[in-house]
Amino acid sequence: MKRRTFLLGGGATVAAGGFLWANTKQVALGDLASRPKLSFPPLIDARNAGQFTLQAQSGQTSFFPGRPTPTLGFNQSYLGPVVKLAKGEVTAQVSNSLDMDVSCHWHGLLLPGDADGGPHQPIAPGETWTPVLPIDQPACTAWYHTHIHGATATGVYAGLAGGLIVDDGDDDARGLPNEYGKDDLFLILQDKQFHEDGSLAYDQSMPSIMHGFSGDTIVVNGQIGAAAHAPKGLVRLRLLNGCNARIFTLYMQSGREMHLIATDGGYLPKPIALDELRLSPGERAEVLVDFGDGRADALLSRADMNSGMGGMMGRFQRFGNYLAGSSFEVLPFAVKDEKAKMTRLPDQINHELASVGEVAAGRVRQFSLDMPMGPGRMMDGGMSRGGLMAINQRPYDMGRVDFEVQRGSTERWQIFANTLAHPFHIHGVSFRVISENGGTVSPGNTGWKDTVLVNQSVELVARFDQPTPPNLPFMYHCHILEHEDNGMMGQFLVV
Ligand code: C2O
Ligand code: CU
Ligand code: CU
């Protein structure tokens, strides 16, 4: 297994001077004027273009003045553009100017296996991959990222990821903010750790693999310490957890509600008012926040639920355990004088959601997400079988198809988490959660999902409509990238 960590030198790391706001219960909002203004990834509007271009490249990013950080990105030095798509066929031209393989997986797009961009579709250095993407799905927020087996964690950490918007043109009619970068804010939430010279730090020690790697510095859209500027009124936040491992529990400092309007796969029937929103790696959520009162505010997060001292992970505490103590700042908001285009929260989004009863049918499969010290793992020598992590006792093997699903069928999957909470993701489908830990589904998981945090157990139903060629299976895996890279992944065909 090839691990490329050339960007990520060894040696001492430091807390990013002046930019660490751990242990802040409250943020001094008086300071906002001195903060840089948050910017948004460049937008590629490919709704009518028929094609768009992404190029994996290396570059330098100014996270800190005067200390350039070597990073990777698509079309730029870090992360990539947000690509807006509409129903219809669009050709992606993804080229690779790096000296290592990358891939471009469309996480959240419902595409046949030959367009999926998973680990079986590496783009070699100097090559271009040109899949046709037949977009035909509800409006949603999705993303793309590299997915080379064994190198997803380092690739995404270095910056090989970007945002996607599937747009159906009806947001004005729904009363939803949709002006990119103005009242419709794409927010890629990540955490990083830096060396003193500004370079990215990454640690592949056993505890970091066990927990997944977390940094001590929050980075939003590739920026540290920036403030978003919101108009007075309704603002839509498209939140993407692009961290390797950190699970956010987001809330507004003022106690303002976040009105959840969409989950991974699209809209809810109507907004759900939430005091806090859990967002695990790979998940997206769209919320409306009303800044009509003109008061500055901040999006904060509670500590990562996987970083607790208790339980089996106690013996694998990371050095530092960053941002674990209490709440921390994710993104402050300054409110401008300018009035927002939308000021009234819509009471309906008018998106029909099939009732779960209608879809809860079909063949049952069970999956246990296994850590080495979990039941059955130490005993059977799992540590020595080519993967630290596994699903149903079997570490991922690119040469093994784990099962086949019949195309057009609906299945019921029961996922069991072992030791930690794991975000479980399936390629090629949107699914619905029908129970969590044997009980009711939390409000944030009632819509269409492709990634769901499994704390103890989750039961979901999915219909498998997208076909796979025999050599290009879909993946299912934990989206803690260190777990995925170390074997907590499997693959299936839809035939
Ligand atoms: Cu976002 Cu298989 O990944
Ligand atoms: Cu995916
Ligand atoms: Cu995991």
C-alpha cells in the first residue's frame, strides 16, 4: 500500500499561534472587524455548459501570513471549485498534474459505477479521466474527493476535495436563498494541524489511526480565523464536514435556531428547527439561519463525541486530544446593513418524502464496523490480516467483491458500530434511516442520506438503481478516513 505523505513532514508541531480558539464558550464578537472576511470557493456553473474541468495540482496556500503551506487542490492550491450541476448529462474532465495517483469520487451524486470515481478508477499522473455524469436526482449539496485506497486520508487532508451543488431551478419558488456567496454560503468545515514553518502536520501513529486524525485548528473554506458576512435576514448555510475524523455538534452562540432544510440527498418536506446539529465526516446539511435582528453571532461546536476519555478508547488517547475539552469556535458571522433577499422562513419546502413505511422492505444485511480490540477481532488474529479495521471481520480487499445486490431492489441494512461512533457511507444510493439504536430516528436523520453516523446501531433502507460494471463495484465504508484507509470498507456490485 502506497502512502504519499510528502507534504506532511515529521517533527514537532505547534498550536497555530493566535489562531486557536479552543475552550471558548463565548467568542469576543467585538473583534470581528479585525478578522479577514471569509471567501468562498470559485463557482463553476456547469448547469448548461455540458462539461467542466478539474485539475489536481499542488501549490502553496497562505493559511498564515508569511508561512506558505504546501497543499493540494483542484484548479487551485487548496480544495477545489464548487461545481453547480443541473439535471442532464455533463462531462467532467478530471486531469492529474501530480506525481501520484488521485481519483475523483462524486460523493452524493447518484451515478452508475463507471462514473463513480472510487478506488478502482485511479487517474495516473499526467492522465485525464472524462466520465459522463448523467445527473438525475433531487437538488442537494454534495462533494467530490480523491478516493485512492490507502491514500484517501492524506489526499483529502492535503486538499483534494471540493463542493457540488445539484440545482433544480426552483429555489426562488420555494423561498430559499440561492445566491452563491451572498445568502447561500457553502462552508467546508475542516480541522488541521500545522508545523512551525506553516507546513501541514499529519500523524499516522496508532492512536491517530484508531481515533482518526484530528487537528487543533479549524479551517473553513481553507481559511483560518475568518468571519462570514451575512445580510440581514435569511441565510442558507450548506455545511459540509470535510474533516478526516472530527464529528461536529454545531450550534449558534446566541442560541439562535438553525432550521434544517436539507440533508445529504436533498430537501425535507419542511424546515426543522434545531438547537444543535450533529455533522460527521462526509455528511452535509443545509440550514437556514435568520440574521434579521442584525446581531453578530458565531457557529460553535461541542467537543468531538469520539474524543471522550471513557470506554475502550481510553487506552488510545491521542497526545493533545485537540479541541476536546469543551466548545470551540467554527465560524463567526458579522451581519451587514444590507437587507437579505429572503426574510421569511418558508413553512413548507414542498418536497415530498416517501414515507419510510413504503420503502422499508427487502432483504436484510448486517454490517459490523470492527475495530481491532472489538469483539472477535483480537482473538481471530485480525490485526495480522492486512488491515487494522474491518467490516464483518474482513478488512477491505480490492480484489474481493463482498456481495451483489439486485438492481432495482430495496434492501434493509443494519449497521453496528464497535468502540467508536462511525459515519457509514454507501456509494451510488440515497437511503433513509428507519431506526437509530433500536429507537426513533433523530430529526437530523429523517431525510435522504448517504452517510449516517452510527453510534451503536442504525437501520436503513436503500433502493439500488445505479448499475455497476463487474470491475467497478460501489464502496461502503466508514468515512473516518483513517478507518477507511485501514480496511473499514467493503464493495458490492449492483447487477
Ligand atoms: Cu466520500 Cu467513498 O466517499
Ligand atoms: Cu461516496
Ligand atoms: Cu470508523
